[in-house]
Amino acid sequence: MLTSFDPFVEFDRLARRTFGAGHWTATVRPAMPMDVIRGKDEVQLRFDLPGVDADSIDVTVDRGVLTVSAKRTEETSEGEKLITRERVTGSFTRRLSLGDTLDSDKIEAAFAEGVLTVRLPLLAAAQPRKVEISTDSKKEIAA
């Protein structure tokens, strides 16, 4: 239904398999963490984007690929010196391949309190349905 590829996370997994967890201690987290929630009629994507200006967020769909881009900037004032930076700044993007069960023409997005919510409606064909089970009819044998 939905697939994602984050090259940094994939590199981390490959390094852990190759060198073992003891040799590779860095934890790579995406700059835009996401939850995927399947509902009855839709799939919701929730992206954590604290400190991001809503005007810098861009959501596009092209040929079955959903792209979410955002930019977080932070500057230090004159007289301030940055000692440690753990919060990700700059431009970042997530791309997700949409399955054919999602209606890409009716995607909606909303941004509130640092969370971008993208709603992907399911097509009617993707809705669960009851399947009738047929059985061989058994004829009675007269004795």
C-alpha cells in the first residue's frame, strides 16, 4: 500500500549487519520522523516537523510518488556561539511510493502544532469486504 526508502536509515541497517551493533554505535534517525496509521477509509501520515515554518512545507504527488519537503532554519544572534547542534536544520525530503489502493486525487494535508498530517483516502476497491464461500452440495443417499 505504501513504501518508503530513506537512504540514511538503510545505510545504518547495512552497517549494523556488516560490522555488528558494537562497532556501529551511531543511531541514524530521519530528519522528518513519520507515523503511518491505517483507518477504515484512509491512511494517515503524520510527520514531526517542530520549528518548521508552514510556508516552507511542500507536498506533491507525481506518478504514484508522494514527496514531502520542508526546511528548518535557525540562526544564532551576534555574540552567540553554537557549541552543540543536535537538532536537524536545513532542507529535507521524504518520498513514499503510493500503492494502487490509495486515491491520489483526493489527498489532503494539514499542519498544526508542529505535525503535518497527510490523509490518503482508500479506493472503494481497497475496502474490506465479505467473501461468499461456496461448498460442494452433498446429495443424500436413500437407503
